[in-house]
Amino acid sequence: MTLPAYESTGPARNGIPADEGGESVRRGRAWLWFVVPVAAGALLGIAWWLLAPGGANLLTRDAALADPSTPLTRLPRDLVLAGLLLLAGCFTAVLLDSSPPDKRRGLRTFLAVAGGLAGAAVAWQSGILAAGWWGSSGRVPAGEDGFTLRSVVVLLVWPLAVALLAFLYNLIGLLSRGTQSGGQAH
């Protein structure tokens, strides 16, 4: 089954007249570049708790790294979250680059970067929430840290990866277009 094509003189959608290229359809979906990373952040937070030392510790399964208050678990725990956020940022940037180029690419990039920042914060908090729900039944003694993020700078990995890769993809696209048109000039 094929979807009907909207013509430039076609019916209005949500009160916005349809124009060429389905611009009114794309305009309504820009908010997804913010909402989807936030929702993905909740899943990444649970994955962080499952994989990281001090959490469920499914990566190493080392008994010495099972206690979240052990100083040895702090750096690996932060690095696991950083790796997950970097992977999410690269995935977001590839999706952003594969979206159709039009006048709204700047808006989509801004929303993807903002969504990455919000998604990273949601991942952090949902990982801590997962540790509270499914973590060890004993309370953490006073003055010791439980399952938490020691370096808050890790939260910038996702939005910085999206911004940097979007910049590089656009730069490569502009340079390749410039060399193609420059070689055809007489």
C-alpha cells in the first residue's frame, strides 16, 4: 500500500497548508529530535546500572567490583556511562546526517544536541534510580558513596558528540559540493 502524495495545492494538515516536499509534515516532527534522546536516556541509565561496576556488574562480574562504595569502581563506572553516551551521540549524529537536507537542519541539530544533554541527565538519574530499586538491600554507610556518577562532565559527552559529528558531516558535505562545482567551472 502506498501513501497518498500531497500536492502543493493539497489539503491543509493541522491548519498548515501543505507545500512542496511535504514541509508541513516535516515541520511537525522536529520535536522528536528532542524527545527521543530523552526517552533513550532512561534505557541508557538502566543499561549503565546493569553493565557498570558497583551496579549489576554484568561486564566484569568481578566480585571485588561489586561494592559501589569501593574507590576502584568509580572510574570504570563513569567510563561505562561515558561510553554509552558516546555511542548514543554517534548514533544520533548519523541519524541527523541521514535526514533530508533542508532549511530546518539547524533546528534539528539544536534539538538533537539539547535532547542529548537532557537524555544524558535522564540516563544518570535513571541509573541511580535503578540502583535504588534493584541494588543491594543494605544501606550505604554515612560518608560513603553508593552507585553514582563522580564526574558530572561525563554528561556532556552525548551533546558534544552530536555537535562535533554534525559539524564534521556538514563540513565534509560543503567541501565535497564545493569541489564538484569548482571542477565544472570554465
